[in-house]
Amino acid sequence: MRLVIQRVKQASVSVDHAVVGQIQQGLLVLVGVEEADTNEDIEWLSNKLVQLRIFSDEAGQMNKSVLDMQGELLVISQFTLFAATKKGNRPSFIRAARPETAIPMYEQFLKQCEALLGKPVQKGVFGADMQVSLINDGPVTICIDSKLKE
């Protein structure tokens, strides 16, 4: 699994001009699932996500997590995180999980994040044409891949 995490002052996602998820201060998280992903990937990434210290403390240092800040999560599926661009100019998405694998993994990731955060997680609509709006805070953007563990 891959995550692109953006620290935001606010973010929202719309489908067909209707807002389906929105948050104030917190993290906008784009999630890509590949066929090789397991529950271990979900467990590791969800724990890393809610404990990632990328919010400023009173001294201006990145020492607080979204959990510490009582912030919110907006989690959006994005298969394009597994784009392969080595050959040619048209990306290949062969490593991205097919919907029958990706949807249950995405939903389990959402449940795990909700359990760790202790409150509902906002989300997009899997497979929909979504428009995402955000006010990036910092900007702070972090990419994490569960296979690389870095």
C-alpha cells in the first residue's frame, strides 16, 4: 500500500458537485492498494499514519500527531499511486489492485484508522470521478510505502 499524506487546514472531496467528505485541521490521505497487499500492510500503515508526528508543538517543532491534535482524516482511494512510467509516456497501472481486492482493503484501512483515531474518518467514493480541494498546511506532504517501510 502507498499513502500520500498532506497536512491540511481543511480539505473536501466532491462527486457530481456534491461534497461527500470534508475535514478541518488534519490529514488528507491518498491511498493506493496493490495486489500484493495484506492485512499486515493495513495494520502497519494505519498505525504509522495516526502516530506520524507532523504537526507543530508549542515550540514550532513537528512533534504532534493527528491523534495528539485531535485532528481529522479524509481518506481517498487513488489507484494512480501505482503508476508505472518506465516505458513510454502512458502510465501503466498493472500493479494497482483490481476493485475486488482493493475495495475490501480500502474499507479495512478506513475501519482501522477509525478505531485508532477514536472517531469517524471522512472518505471519498471508491472508483468515482472525484474533485479534491484542500488548503495544504506548510506545505507538508509525506509519502509512505508499506513494502519499503520508510
